[in-house]
Amino acid sequence: MNAVDSSGELAHRHIVLGLSGGAACFKAAEFCRLLVKSGATVQVVMTEAACQFITPVAMQALSGRPVYVSQWDARPDNNMAHINLSREADAIVVAPASADFIAQLAQGRAGELLPLLCLARPLARVPLLIGPAMNREMWAHPATQRNLRQIAEDGAFVLGVAHGDQACGEFGDGRMLEAGELLEELIAFLAPKPLLGQRVLITAGPTFEAIDPVRGITNLSSGKMGFAVARAAREAGAEVTLVAGPVHLPTPRGVQRIDVSSAREMHAAAVQQAQEAHVFIATAAVADWRPASPAEHKIKKDGSGQVPQLSFVENPDILAGIARSPRARTGELYCVGFAAESENLQANAQAKRARKGVPLLVANIGPATFGRDDNALLLVDEKGVVELPHASKRVLAQQLIAEIARRVAGDVI
């Protein structure tokens, strides 16, 4: 997985990383490295079975802290590692969590340090996140599914599993999530939730307007900003739908993605989804025009030197159309536009905001920023301009979503 850079996002967080037995312990090593890179303090706790798959020495090297295995560990002055470790944590993440470990949690058994500290954690303050890992038949077994329901009822958060090749040679559900996916889930879980209960619709990337079956008109938009905004909105608690043009980017965790190609396809998808959305953020670089009559077959050179003559028709204006809808006019749908300008950024952005009829327009200089991982933004509304200084698109997306959340809540003066 090509994870978004999360350096520093877990600074000042203390994470207990628990490993139970399973081949997926090798992923836990990478997860530990990513946690440390993100700024977290990581305390590793392993079951005896986990030590058969990866050594405590390796996990100590990655975490920079001594690893705990035994509940009889005499290092704590009070000899109560299960109490001390659970009280210090901002979150406990058990990954891999084997079928046996999940059964222990469901039954409240605490024969080793790791299940013991999970049982001893302050329920109201220290969340427990579970990353299951097991064979597909074990995952599908009624006992495992019953245990998963029970631990969820008891307050644990089950992160789910992936589908694919397994260490046993079989194929199916039960794989532990990749390290980057676990990190993304943890960051999302710990993030503030100012958009909780809101449905957010986002368009992202370019569109492709066919000239013939193999050629078309498009632009340099990478979709990175829109995908970063989708991830930030999901982390803020929203239910997110992402309508994406032709880009090669991984879908953010927990986001519903609808792939389209042309402006008309994006328009149809956006209009349909906007009927249930509370916020619409139009980051996509949509083609203004399309060839009037795309050729049925590939246009070939005939050696005459003549150049094909193309005529164009205007594409539907997705943002303006949705901004004029009854739900937007009555305030049920808050619309945000984007503008990539090559000159006169502020003046052009103000003019576009008025023309589109949206309360907020986000402007940036293009095309120099297309494809980059950083940018700077201007937030333009009826009261003036707010600058979001140069930063990564990840950081800018978080700042933008925080601004939108305040505006939706009516907190902007």
C-alpha cells in the first residue's frame, strides 16, 4: 500500500502494541516502525506464542523500548506490569490478534500479560483496537464470529481483515491488514470527529473526453488533493463518497469510491450522490468541453498531411449545477469549489466563487502544483481570503476539513 506520509501525526501518543501468535507478526514489525516514524511512543507486549514468530529483541530494536512478555516481569517496582502498561496507554492495538487470543478476550481469560492488560485497561479512557489474523476457515468459523461480536459488544474495535493469499497457502478472508492500513485506521480512530454524522461527497482527479477509442482530452490533475481531502473527511467522522476520475491512487480506508472517466459520467454520479450528502467538495479538474462527435474507430493518418478538425460542445457544470439545487439553496448541502489558476489567483477565485454560487472556494496556483505532494491554498468566501500556507497536501486537507467543519457548524464569524 502506498500510504500517505504520516510523519509526526501521532506525536505525544503512547501506544501499546500487542502481538499474539501468527505469521503476520512480520507485519507488526513494520507497523511498529511506522508508529515510531509517526511520532508515537510504542510499548510492545508479546504473548509467548508471538515469540515463536518474531523475537522480542527485534521488536525492542524497532520500538526503542524493552519488550514485555511475562505477567511476572519484575521490572516494575510494584510488579504490576498489566496495571502500569494499560494506564500509560492512549490506545492498545493488538495486531496480529489470533483466533485464540480473540477467544480469550471474549471469555475474559487472562492467563498471559497481554490479555491481562487488555482486561485491566480503563474502559472509558483507553481504547482497544483489534487487528485479526488467521486462516480463512478459522475466520469464517461461527465460534470466531461469535467471539468477535462479543468483544465488540464489550468495547473493543475490530479493524477487519483483508482478502488474499495466506501463509498456509490458501486464499480468502483472514489476512491481517497491511502496516500502512493499520496506521491509517489508528490515526483515523484517534482524530477529532467534527464531521461525525455528516455525509461528504468529493470529486477528484481529471476527466477524460474521448476523441476516438484510443485518444482523448484530459489534464494533469493527479487527484492527490482530492484523495487527501477524502481521507481527512473520513478521519473527521464523516461518511465519505469519492467520485474519482482516471487516477492511479489507493482508496483511503473507509471511503466509498466511484470510478468514472468523462465529465458527463462524473456529473451523473455526483448529482445522484449529492441527493443524500451534507457537504459537497468539488476538487476535480473537470473538462469544460468535449469533442462533439467522437470517432467510432481510431483516426489514422492517411499520408495527405491533413489534420482532423474537431468541434466541441460544453460539458455540464457539475459544481454550479449542484450549488443551484434546492438542497444547496436551503442550506441542507454546503458546497465547496476548487480553482486552479495560472495567474491573478485571488481575483479569478473571487470571480469563480460568485459565478458558481458557492459559499467557499479553494484556490491554488496550477499547473505547477499538479502531481506534487505539497501546495498552498487560499480560502475565498464573501468576507475575504484566508491563506493556508505552503504544506503537504495531507496537512492542507486536514486544515481545510477543519475549516469546513467550523463553517457547517456555524462557528465562523
